[in-house]
Amino acid sequence: MAVQQLAQVRSHVATDGEAGARYSVRISEDPEDPKWDAFLAETRDGHHVQTSLWSQVKASIGWRAARVIVTDQQRIVAGGQILFFRAPIVGTCGYVSKGPLLAVDDPFLTELVINRLREVAAERRCRILFVQPPNNGQQLERDLPRWGFRDGPTQPTPTATVLVDLTPDLDDILARMRKSTRKGVRRSERNGISVREGAEADLATFHRLLVATSQRRGFTPFAKEYIGEMWRALSPPGYAKLFVAEYEGEAVAAQLVVPFGDTVIAKQFGWSGQHGQRQPNEALEWATIKWAKSRGYRYYDLEGIEPQAAEVLARGEKLPESMRQSPTFYKIGFGGEARLLPKTYCYLFNPLLRVAYKSGFHSVSQWLLKENTMNFLRTRRTR
């Protein structure tokens, strides 16, 4: 794969000569980039969807990747991975999910990375570049409009989540749960639910349980082959783990989690719908929490709740009755902190489309993007 080395920063972003001289930029399309992946794992807000390993997963469905990597004296200090895909009608699009990532607070560096991401996308004849900043990237979110980015027409990945702090002892973590959730955990222990760590041989069982859940809730699950690609890429370095809840030898529920950096992310969850009175789901979550804490992780991320719920909780209010039977209500029951995350923004390379997006044709251009691009993202399961 081609790797382009740049001796110095592009002059049109060099607002400070000394700062520009400090940084070097390279563009990598290598399918494996261990140094970049290590930087992500060691840096706050580093996320598995920015890794070269994740680009291998997406390559299995026809996506390709390019990374902007910025170094200071050969030490990586910033960068972002773009995943490219072709959407109907629109054409080639780029997606920077949970990026770009910066290890230092430097406005010059931020602008450098954003400009290089746009250049790389333009060089690949990209029509639209989507960017969702890292989980704590609220400042970047505020700055994106200054560089011509606009609100995305819809959101392909969660913009709110629940984080369980794993630093207290287990009794305190259990005590912070909603009373009914805590009772469910204890009931599962009394009623014969056991949880074990799964292996590759359990992926078919996990997929069956995931499909059963998708049929009840009405969402499109990952394909079995795609789950296999995730396991192949992420499992060897320990970035994918599977847990299975059983009752008398029957697999009742299972979940695939991604331990990365200081966080274990609950990626996908499947339940057969059987033995609900024995609380297999609560048992599964609790076993995963205990595993994550025992391995020294800082957070357990239940990944994805309704943003309206996070806003209500931030105001100190109770959730409305309409949310009481939702997955959001279930996740909040584990006592974590509800957090709002940055939204997805888009940069349109066509000047006429940019004008239309800002003018009276805003609703038309939004519809075009939503129907032909963002729904494609969701169908191909970018999370």
C-alpha cells in the first residue's frame, strides 16, 4: 500500500511557522498499522473504530481506509482514519468515526488534521466527508462549523450513552444500580443462571440470539459473516470478548464486548426471549462488569441510549413514562452516568450543494443525504 511522507505541514494551514515546523504528516493506507493502533489504545478517547484492525473489518464489505497521522519528532500526536464507501446516487463518501484524535491541546494541530482530512478525501474524489468527534470532543464539535461542516441530516451512531464507573468496589457498583436492577442481578444468581466467557465456536449461537432480539425490536442485525470478521480482526489482541448466559446448559443470552483503552464497550447483545423471569440479561451485564473491573478497566460503556433521556437526566428529572419500557431505561438501571456525545457533521465538497444545504433547498439536500447516504451507513452497521 502507498504511504506518502510529507516533509512539512502544508503552507495554507501554517498559521505559526514554528508550530508548522514541529509536525510531520504522513498518509497511510496500510491494512495493518500497529503504531497507530497503539496510539489510539494509549490516548484518551481512542476508539476501536479508528484502528487499522477495524478498517480490515470494513474492508470485508468493500470499504477502504486512509489515515492522516501527525508526528512530533517521530511520536504520534494526532490523526484520524477515514473509511470510504460508495452510496447510491451520492457517490464516494468518507466517514471519520470517533475522530480525529489529538493527544495534545493545540488549536494549530487541530486545524492541521482537519485540513489534511479534507484534502485526502478530495484527492479520492469524495463527495461528502462525515465526521463524528471523539466522545469528549465537544470543543471540536463546536469548531467544525468554522471549517465549513454542517449538522448531519441524521445520526448513524449513538449520540448518548451510559458509562458505569468501575473504580468503586463491587458492592458500591451494585448499590448504585436501580433497586429493580439490583434485585434482578441477585435473582439470577439464585435461579440458576450461569455466565461463561465464550469462544469462536460460540459465534453462531451469539448470532442466533442476536437475530431473535432484532426480530422483537425491529432492527437489522450484523450478518453472521460480518461478526466473524470482527472476531478475526479484534480477538487476537484482546479487543473482542464474548460472554454467554446459560440456564441448565441452554444458551439464553450472549453479548459481544470490545475492551479498548480504559473502556469495555457493550457492542451487541442477544437474548432468546426465554427464561426472562430468571433475569439472564442482568446476570450477563453483571458478569461482564465484574470481568471488566477485574482486568483493570475504568469504564463499562452500555453504548447507546436515547439522547432525550440523557438530556432529561442531566436536568435532574425522571424519565417520562414513555421511556419506561425501552432499552434506554434498562441500561440506565445499571447506575452509570448518562452522557451526551458529539453529533455527526458533514462537509460537502460540491460548492452548489453547500449553498443549497444552507439555503432554501436545505430540506431537499438533507433528504438526499439522509435517504442515500446515512441509511446506507446504518444498513452496513458502522458501529
